[in-house]
Amino acid sequence: MLNNLLGGFAINFVKPITQIVKNKERLNYILATREVKSYKVINEDNTIISYVPVIDKQICESQNLNYQKVIFNESNKNIMENIYLFQETSIIISAFNTA
């Protein structure tokens, strides 16, 4: 039973986000900075996209973007928006079970 706790509390908290993007600039920014799992154009203004919320260094470099600048700009904008990512995990409980 303790192993179940270990698995449940130590899961990867970076999960893909699926959302409808209505702004072409935002869509292009996501495509240029993140790993996109899938996307589908609904109409000319709306696109549904599923992507990993973490900025990918290789994708930024392939798009000729400065990775450090992108990280800095993103962290200033979205720190409070992404605080929910840490609510489902507990590294302390996982470490306690492992010990």
C-alpha cells in the first residue's frame, strides 16, 4: 500500500494542457516555444491545442528564439497562473515512503 502512495504523490506534475486559442499571435507563440501534442483548427479564429506547459529549449533554438529571454518573460507573466500544478504532488511524502 505504501508503494501506491509513492506512485500517487511522486507523479509528474507537468501534464499537457488543452485549450481553445482565439489569438493567432498566442497560437504562434505556443507553437514556437512548447511541445505540441496535437492541434486542430476549428475555424479561422479558433484553434484547439494540446501542449506541454514547459518551454522547450530545443524548439526555441530551432525557431531562432533566445531561450533565456523566453523563460524570463514567461516566468514574469505566469507564475501565479501555474501554481495549481504543484497541488497534486508531494515530494516529501514520496521521500518518506521510499525511506
